[in-house]
Amino acid sequence: MMKVTNEFLIPFIGLKLGKHPFEFQINKAFFDSFEYHEYEDCDIKVNVVLEKKSTLLELSFQHKGTVTVPCDVTNEIFGLPVKSKMKLVVTFGEEFNNDNEELLVLPHGEHQIDIAQYIYEMIVLSVPLKRVHPGIKDGTLQTETLQKLSELTIKEQKKENKKEENIDPRWDKLKQLLTDK
């Protein structure tokens, strides 16, 4: 579990009713604090709007930026654009409860909310499972790995074509039986 840093603690007790914007810059150190090392680097801006109402808080999260990751096909490092939005409702009750991902229950008397975990999950979930360098799709990426892959693919296709040519002539009679029906 991550060490709580004050940067992601929002004290709501002194806030007036209404909307309050917060902005966070997320880098690799943020993920290191969660001991999550999937990204070589990252540069993500997170905007949070906390709307304080008389009995509850509504938080709207939005992020946009890039995570630097290895491509799953070529292992080339590249910047993958990510963005996402989520909402969180915070209410107050007898005890802390975060079982529901869209609803957080804080104990009565609590005066601040730690949003680090929510930012972490929102970003991680916005990164696609398959990470493919954009240069593969548009053909601009040239790497040794891609060269090898295309050479192997061509060889495989040639082998398959040859296999079909080397069919035992005795099978031809059987094939005729199928087509003579």
C-alpha cells in the first residue's frame, strides 16, 4: 500500500459549497510509490473538480497525457497517449467503506480525502492491454524485429505453398471421388 502524500489529500472541511478545481501532474515517481513499474516514464495531467454539497461530495476526475511503454510487438519504447474520465461520490457514514468503486463512504468527522488510489486506478485502467507502436499501423516504424517478422512470415507462406505442390499423386484419385458426386 502506498504511503499517503499530502499532495493527494484534499481537505474539504474548509471549502465552501460549490465546485473547487484541483490539478495534479503525474510522473513516474507517482507509480513508483505504488510499486508499479510498468511504465518507463509518464507525463499525465489530472484535473479533479470537487463539488461540495450539503451532505456529500462529488468528484469528477479527468486525465490526459502519455505513458512511455515498450511496444508488445517490437519492444520499441514509445509514448502511448492515454485519457479517461471518472466520477466518485463521497458520503459519510459509520465507517470507512470503498467496496463500490463509484462510492466512497468516509466516517463522520473525517475532514480530508486521499485521491491517490483513484488517480492510480483511473490511469492504469486507461492504458490498453495491447500496446502497439503507432508506426506499425502506418508503416513508418522500421526496426530489426519488424524486418525479421516479415521475413519469417514470407518464408512460412512459401513453405505452405510448397507443401501443397508435393502431394502424393495417389490422393488425386480420392479427390476426384469427392468432386464426382
